Amino acid sequence: MELVVRKNDLLKELSLLQGIVERKNTIPILANVLIHAEKSGVSLLATDLDVGLRSKCEATVAKPGTLTLPAKKLFEIVSALPDTDIRIEEDKGGKSVTVAADRFESKIQTLPASEFPTPPQDGGPSEASLPGAALKRLISHTRFAITSEDTRYFLNGAQLVLRPDEMSMIATDGHRLALITVKESAGKSAKSEVLLPRKTLNEVSRLIDDASVVEFSQGENHLFFRTEGRLLISRKIDANFPAYERVIPKSNDKSIEFDRDRLAAAVKRVRLLSNERSKAVRFVMGKDQVEITSSTPEVGEAHEVLPVDYSGTAMQICFNADYVDNFLGVVETESVLLEFKDEMSQAVMKPIGADGYDYTYVIMPMRI
């Protein structure tokens, strides 16, 4: 193989592949990117066997061929090169590859392309057209609620629900649940549901911008997302998402409106003296105020009072500060609403005046 490619063109594709490549694995070839050159240009492929990404890059190809190179090291080299043409040439014998630009030249060891696993080629006709801006919002408002416990594999992703005139995404780890619905059509005439793995969500989010559209399809065992000439392939999660509607409380009869920025700042300050393991902060509701407190016996304690409009029953509810931070970090509205019933029942946080979407965040109180 021998080709010449512009640095910025190659760098853009390599940067997208970095999230796919498995850093710690027992199969060395998975740390490489597969590069296939033909007269029409260059295609690149990376996979960790669960998620794969195919992309293309314009290039002048002198000798077609296929080879693999370490994805991370190639990305670092290309990043460090000046903004010029890069020459990639396979040496005789196929044991190493020359990567050169300007006065720089390097030789990188390669692994046989025949060892590289090949994901499915395509998912067939598109089943839905997902608006990029809406899909990105769905992902950003839910992915932090996906469980990190491998044993609860049925919660290792977010549920995407497509209806004729709206799209929803739901994620939960058993302690909190995030549900967002946007009033955008995906071109579906009937309701459909699919469970999207966490890594798939992260990589889809990296691929899209507000103007793009993601064509979605699925096969028997894989999901396919096509956008901007790139194809993301994901293995399905063989599980059913729980009945999340039952978790959303219907009888919370008390509510408090907060200024989002003031609440976020108070929680960030008070949590500094919370227990490092539980990360617990306490909301103490009183007449026209909420006092946010934390304490760690061996370190100290902290509190901050926020003036609010509240005349209900005095009570206190303890939350994980991370969970509150996650919600406040993604909502864009100036004010947020906390709805609750008592000290032990699920509370709900919502943005007030959200434009174009509905967002419900259910959070379980902590028992301390």
C-alpha cells in the first residue's frame, strides 16, 4: 500500500476512532485500526467486538492495499505532524509501515490485516431518521443515569422510544431515573423501542452535530447508525428494559422552586465536607428556606441557606450530591422544581420552562 493524505482529513477520522479502540485487551489486533486503500480513497475501521466504526477519508492512492496500525500511536504521530500531506507506505515484507511528512519519517510495526475482526457491513434500509440536535439532547440528559454495574446488564444502556411525533430516552441505575421526551419526529409511523448500550450512546454523541441526521437501522444482533458518511455498528443488549413508568411518583404533593445556578453552587460547596463514600447532602425544608447541609465526623460540617417560597411541612431529605449535580449540570433553564412527598419516597426534579422538551428526573432519598 502507498498513499498520500491531508493531515487534517486523516486526523479527524482517527480522533473519532479513539473512543472505539480498546486500550486494555487480551487481543492485540483490537488496539489497531484497519486501513483499506483503493483508488476512490481510504476507509478506516476500529472495533472492540461490541462497537465498531467505519469511516472514510479522501486520499491519493498510488498502491491499493489493506493493513493495520496501532490506533493510539498513529493518532499521536499524526497530531504532532505539521499541517501538510502525509505519506503512508507499507514496507516490503509487510512487517512495518512508513509514516512520513515534511522532513519527518517513522516506521511503525503492523499486525496482519487477516487477523482483524470484520463487523457486519450494513443494517439495510433505514428504519428511522433521528435529528442530530434532538438525539444529542436525549443522550446528554440520560447517560449519566446508566448503571456502572456489569451484573445488572439490563440497565447497562438507555431505552430509546420512537413515536410518530416524539422521541424519548430513559436510563436508570436503580437509585435514580432520567426520562426526557423531545417533540421531534423520527419518521416512524408506529411506536418502537430499542435498548442502546452506554458506549454506543457515547460514540453516537461524538459523531453527530446539531445539523446532522442519523439514519438508524437494526439487524438480528446489531444496531447501525449512519451519519456524515460514517457507520457505527453496535452489538445489541440481549435484555428487556424495566417498566420505568411505575417508578415515576404520581402523589408528590409538595414542591419548591429553586434558582438553578444558586442551588448548583450551594450543593457544590456543601458537598466538600460530605462523606467521601456516601456523598450525602441533606435538604432541610423550613418556612421560606431550604438549608443544605453535610457532615463528616472526622473532617467537619458545612451548611448553606437558600431562600425559597415554601410554607409546607418542615422535613429533611438526604440526597447523593452526585445525582443532584448530574441533573443541574444538563438542564438549561434558570429555575428548577423539586417535588416530594416525605423523607423516604422518590423525589422528582424538573426544569421549569424547558423549550421543546419534557424532562423528569426521579431520585431516591438516602437512608442515613
